[in-house]
Amino acid sequence: MTRVAYSIFACFGRPITVVKLNTLNSLLAGTLFIPVAVLATDAHTTANKIKVVSTEQIEWGYLNPARGDKSPRAANLWGDRTGSGATGMLVRFEPGFSSPPHIHNVSYRGIVIEGSLHNDDPTAKAMWMPSGSFWTQPAGEDHITSANAPANMIYLEIDSGPYLVKPSAQQFDNGERPVNLHYSNLTWLDQSTSTQLVGNGIEMANLWQKDSLSGVLLRLPANIKMTLSSEGTEFKAVMIQGQLNFERENARQMLHAGSFVTAHQPVDMSFSADQQVLLYVRTNAAFKAMAE
């Protein structure tokens, strides 16, 4: 199949050489562990509205149980990858991992948290994607996934399940086209180009949109205090780069990259960061990030 670059919100195409997708933002108007502090404010009586899952609480299993210890390790952050609903999960790959060609029954999105990943057609030249890179994999398309760093972890998201691995012989074309978006080719919005951002240094890169749901990367500069306000009924944030302290009711919980915060009601949260931080945010309503 010839791979062609498309707008990320129309037909997805995975190019062999990735180009910057400037049309992405016009449509929507290494892995350091860095101290961040998060404090829930009282504006929406936040205490009972937020769920936090830290990396220490995660229970790991096999992504493809049929392959046993040859399979990458996987852990649900939200949802259940063996059920019929949407799910967000972490996946770990051993150094040098390379899957056999295969397909999936459902489409997925991936974001590199740590290490270096390649995901493409079995015959494609390797393009190694570092932390913060994003890709999509359509259901039914034959592909391989490889990892080549000492430690490799991704966030993987599906809109429906179950998540299954099937042989290449069962491949089919579901009409979608894939994309690989290297972190260096992301296009960032700031307060001059997005009404969702208020304050110098806060940036956002739009990744995908499907009906009311959308996914973005939010990049926070060093030495910042800010408020993040969500008015939606689905707000999910995954730490991609950084380290986070969540505080509520005089309790503090440290969250490393791969940890997860979710809210199903409107909520305000206050953050502070000593160095740059990267968050993936999935939401069904526009949120606002405001520097103090």
C-alpha cells in the first residue's frame, strides 16, 4: 500500500517520511521525571470528583495472552481491553522487541511515553518515534510494532473493544488510513492562537477529534503555576513526561509518567511545575489552561 500524508481529522495516511501537519491546527482554531505539584481547588467541590491511578497501583498482564511471555506487558488505566467499551492502557515493550506481522479487530491510537517505537507496514523502513510521538493504527491493516530502547512504554487507546490480535491472513480495509507523527513534527498552539490557553509558555498540540471527543498534548513550561478547568463529563489526563504531586484534603500523592487522572463532572485543578511537563488530555468539552 502506498502511504500518503493526510489531514489528521480526515483520512489518515502514514508517510514513510513524516511531514509537519500544519493543517491540523487550522482545523481546530526524553522522558524526564520532573517534579510537578497539583492541587484541586474548591470551585466545584473537587474532592470527590477526581480519580487518580498512580503507576504503583497498576496491575500488569499480557497484551496478547496467546503469546505468553513473548507478548508485551499491558495494564488498563481506564476501561477494560477485554470488554466491549472504550479503554486506555499502558503497554511495555522489552528492548529489541519486534512483533510478527499482524492485525487488530479495532483501531487504536498510540502515544510514546518512554523509549523508541516503530509502527508501520511490515516492509516499511523503520522510523523510530521518541517520547511524545503519536500514531494511529486502523483496524484490519497489516503491520508490525518494534521497540529499540532500554525501556519502552506507550499509552494505547481504543474507542471500542475488545482489543484483539489476529493473523495477517485476516487483514481487511476499514476505510481509515494510518499516521505516524514524530514529536519533532507536532504543531503547537499558544495563547495567541488558541482561546483555551492563557499564559506565556503554555502550549497545546491537537492530535485527533471524533464527534465531541478530542485528544491533545498539553505542554507546560518550567516554573509555572496554572489552573486547568474542565466543563465536560469526560476528562482524562495521562502523564507522558514528568512527575506529578496530586494534593487534596491535606494528602499528597506522587504520580510518575504513565499515571492517570480522570473526572466525570466539571472540575478546576491547580498545577505547578519546576520543569517542562507533557500531558495527554482526552475530553468531550473544551478545557482551559490558565497561568496564575
